[in-house]
Amino acid sequence: MWCVTPSIEGKTRVNDVMSLSPFTDEHELLRTTIRGWVDSEIAPSVADWEEEGDFPNQVFSRAGELGFLGLAFPESAGGQGGDYWSQVVFLEEVGRVSQPIAMVLSVQTDMATPPILEFGTESQIERWLKPAFSGELIGAIGITEPDTGSDVASIRTNALRDGDEWVLNGSKMYITNGARADFITMVVRTGQLEVDNPWAGISMFIVDTSLPGFNVSKKLEKAGMRLSDTALLFMDDMRLPADALLGVEGEGFKQIMWELQGERMGVSVFGIAGARAVLEEAIAYAQDRRAFGRPIGDFQAVSHRLADMATEVEAVQALVYECCDLWNRGVYSTEEVAMAKLAVGQVSNKVADAAVQTLGGAGLMEGSFISREWLGMRIGRIGGGSDEVQREILARIMGIA
């Protein structure tokens, strides 16, 4: 819940203290450690990185060195052996200072690597997973194509058998970490599209980007999340070894649908953490900024706007934590995850817009925290399955579509 307490200076500030917190003392110790890293090594550079449109790979290597990239993975796979709440702590702490950095790290921890643990062989885990957790290798997830987004069944990138190898051809679009990835967990077509079963013939591969035939066509420039690299990729007669196949041939659609649940969970966790941070910034501004002889927070139009946003953030936070609790217990509820993804995207954008309105001209200044997050949060309603896709999922589960 939100509670207002006096600060040392005598002013008031907002603390986000959850009643019945799901976090143990061990989680809070972990949070302190992660927060120290984020505040000292990430936050001071975000504005510069955003202006440059890039960030150093050292972010990955440092996070791996500190043990933050495999928090919820078993020690046997190179992880830290923690529960999912440990990953929640990590995403929240990064998400409160930068949605783009949270996104690129979540691609590593919640998108590219979980399928390798779930469907991979021991050799694949050794070759790709352990170095990813140590920060030596950077991963990406390859789904979207120039003509195919949420319609995974219509992907055209294909891999054909040729003796003991696979020959990969096609392209992938809007791939986060694509320009720097050492490997891409990629969905491709290995069989013909069937009219009565459009999901047939799809498989997953671990694509080694150092192999001949892999090309980063260009790094794509975005309106927001500029420091999160997004790339257009081409694979031209790229020959993959037999062991690049992840799991069972033809099971790729099921595998990627499983992966998307964890992806949407991660996006929801750091998305609502970012919304809370933006709201706190807006509240602090409303308490300090004066107009007509008093703080603008004294005006009902401002105070009620922020009160509404605080209420929505808290409600969505509760939904996200419910999903996290289910996930932590091994329950992958498609319905709750879709609701959380949809709600976080909607509310984070509303909060960011309300924050800009509260700050006025200051909220639109390039390089400011509010303007960066305002633009960055927009991807939450598109990436990992758009709002429309989440609504379609829910409508089908509810039996009305």
C-alpha cells in the first residue's frame, strides 16, 4: 500500500510498502545488493546511454559477475538456485530506473534462456546457458518477422535439413539485443504449413550468430527505448549443426507459447515497477513545484489525478504479484498472465501520461526521466503480444470468442 511518511528534511515522500509482502528477509537482502549495483553503476549513466542510443556490453558481464542473470535457475544449470521472487526483485530494481535496461536484461533472463533449460540437452545447457548466466554470452529471442508479428503460425524463416546440418534462410525484425547477441533462441519453419493445423511444422533453434550467413542488416531507430538495441536480421544459407535444434522438431509452436508466458511475466514485473517510479517522481514534483503561491499538489485537479493513478498502480501490482505467486508455485495460468500483461501496459501508459501532464513542460524535456519513461513504456502495449492479442486470449478463455 502507499503510505506517506516525513523525510529527514521535514517534507513528505511516498513509500511503497506492501502489506503482507511476498518477500522474505533474504529477498530484501538481495534487493539491497541489487539496488546498490543499479544506483551506482546503472542509474548514473542511463541519460547518456539514451542520448547515444546504446549501452556497453559490460552491463551484461557485470550482472553475470554479480550472479544476477540466473537468480531463479537451478545451480546445476549455472544459476543461483533461487525462487521466482528473486527474479522479481531483480526486475523491479532495474525497472524502477530504466525500462530499456530492464527490457534487455529480461530478454536474457526471461526470454532467451528459459527455453534452453526447459527443452535443451545437457550439452546445450553447458554450451549456451551457463555462459549466458555468467554474462559471457548475450542472448536474444527471435520471433517477429517483417511480415509476421503476433501470428507465429505464419512465420516464413525456414530451416531445411541437409545431411547432418540445417540450412537457415529468412529474416527477423524488431529483435531486442539482436545487434549484439551471441545466440538467438529462434522460431523457424521446418515443415509445410497445414491448412487444418497452422501451427504444424514449426521448430525452435539456438542460432549461433558467429556462423557464416548471419547478418545484422541494420540497427533500428525507435522513438522510445533508444538505448535498447533493436535489429533487423537476415540469415542467408546459414548452416547450423544438428544440435542447434532445441527440443523436438515440429514442437516449436508449443515451445514458444510456453516461452511467451514467462516473457509476459517479466514485462509485467518491470513495467509496473517503472510505473510506480514515474508516479513517485510526479508526486515529488507536485509537492515541490509552486504555482499561485502554493504547491501544485494542493490543487484538487492535480492531487486527484495522482490519487487515481496510485490506486490503479496498487491494484495492478496486486494482480502482478498474484501471477508471480502462481508462477513461483509452478502454475502457469494463461488467463492471469494475459490479464497482468494487458493491465500493466494500460496502466503504465496512463501513469506516464499523467506524470507528463503534472510536470507540464518539464515532463517533455528530452533527457528527463519522465520523458524517457513515457516513450519507453509505450512498447509494453505491443511487445510480447499486443493488447489486442491479450484480449483475444482472454475472450477465448471466457468462451465469448
